[in-house]
Amino acid sequence: MDAANEHNDQQLLAGLEENVARLVEQLSECRKENELLKSEVSSLQNILRSFKLPGTEGPEVQVAVTSGDGFSYAEKLQIKQKLVMVLQKIERELRGEKAGF
């Protein structure tokens, strides 16, 4: 009877070790993906920070109805606000996933 229990314990232990190994592998993959996503968010933030609106450069404030590229100041401001909202949503989702680990 003791041999049967020992055999069952060894099988249980082997199964647990396999599960732990799979979980560690999944965690490693998630960490790699998380780093890639952080890099992409950082890149998007840098792009957003470099986005210049009329009137934000230098001491001269000139708000044109439309600039040479066809977007008005209000449209550019709207685009920037939407980009900020998208980045904030991405950051919240990343933090939510990070809290789940």
C-alpha cells in the first residue's frame, strides 16, 4: 500500500512540476510581450510629445484658421486630445494586466 501511495505522490508531484514549468514559461512570454507593449507606448508618447500645435512654438502666438496642411488649430487640438486618451487607455490596460500577475 505504501508503494502505491508513493507512486501516486510521485505522479502528483511530477504533474505539479509540469504545471509550474508551463506557468513560468507563460509568465516569461507575458513579460516579453509586456516589454514590447511598453516600448510601443513609449514610442507613441514620444510621437505625441513631438506633435507641435500652432501657437505652442516660441513667443509668437498665431492661430490660423487653417494651416498649410489643411487642419485647423481646433482640429489639431482634437487629434492631440484623442491621442492622449488612447495612450491613457493603453496605459490603464497595461497596468490592469500587470496587477493581475
